[in-house]
Amino acid sequence: DQQVKQNSPSLSVQEGRISILNCDYTNSMFDYFLWYKKYPAEGPTFLISISSIKDKNEDGRFTVFLNKSAKHLSLHIVPSQPGDSAVYFCAASGNQFYFGTGTSLTVIP
Amino acid sequence: KAGVTQTPRYLIKTRGQQVTLSCSPISGHRSVSWYQQTPGQGLQFLFEYFSETQRNKGNFPGRFSGRQFSNSRSEMNVSTLELGDSALYLCASSLVGTANTEAFFGQGTRLTVV
């Protein structure tokens, strides 16, 4: 049973515009969430995280929003750059990471 | 400091064989977790080792096993390989575990079973 879901397998955005990647989870006990970025033939790289005591965390061009009541988080990338093209995984942290299936982002120059 | 190192990077095996994958975590990290990535399935948790003990285990058959050494290096073994075991196997290291912290991933071992 997939406890973390990314319902959009792919997303295309023009360079300079905002990219919004979404993630839903089912377990209300999750209290720490992360986003990872993955290029082909490489391991995932940590991007940004958020604790459930916050509803927003920002790091440069990347902002993660958490809506606990909706069990939803999103990653905003502004402005999007071609180098951001990759697969993005959201994850919930517990005694293991529960990963979504990923969203492939393509930023069009 | 050096990152997480996984060896080998690529491996081709025949059905029925067994395989051993290796992971060297970041220096000072004591927790090593293993994940299987297949198309459309995301990353599925295999198991976690901490201080040479398996602390958590995912829903994989007993053909998948692992161990951790006193220097925190970890190995994963898959016996009686099946075609469906073809995947990217990733290991992740963290200081004490994945609760409320990030983990750092290696580049993975691409296993192809023919």
C-alpha cells in the first residue's frame, strides 16, 4: 500500500516559470517530510525538508509547503531552470523513508 | 568528506545465481538503509542496519538479506535471482537513522538479471 503518492508522473514547465510538484500521504503519524532530486544513473540528492510543526520551509529557489489537514505537501521551484530537469521524489520519514513514485520535471529553455 | 560509495555500479547476472552488493557509508554514519528502485514503483525499502544489527525490514522475500560490519560498511545479498529483481539498488547512510533527518544516497548498483 503506497503511503506516499505523487499522482503526476511528469510535468513540463517553461524556463523562468514556477514549477509546482505535489505529494499526498495517508498516514497522519508522519511528521517529517523530504524532497529528493534524482538524475538518471545517479542516486537521489536531498533537496529540502519540512517538519510537521511548520507549514513552509524555504531554501533559495525551493519552497516546500505542508498542509497537514489535507495530508498534502508541495514543492515550488521559482524560477525554474533547465538544470532542474530531473525526477523529484517526496518522502515521509519514520523508521524508514516512504517514497512516492516520483515526478519527472522537464524545464524547457 | 567522501560520500556514499556503492560497488559495483553495474552487474549482469543469470536467473538462479546470487549476488552481493556493497555500500560504504559516509564516515561517522552508523545507519545504512537499502532501497530497490524499479520503473513506476518508486523506491521500495528493503532493510536498515544500525550498529551491525538489522533494525527495520521491508516487505521483501527472504532471498534478500544483508549485513553490516563493525566499520558500518554494509552488504546486501540476493539469492536465487529472478528476472523481476532487475532494478537499481540504492543504499542510504545517515548518522543514526532516518527519523526526522535526511539520508545521503550512493549512486546505486544497476542489477540486470537475464
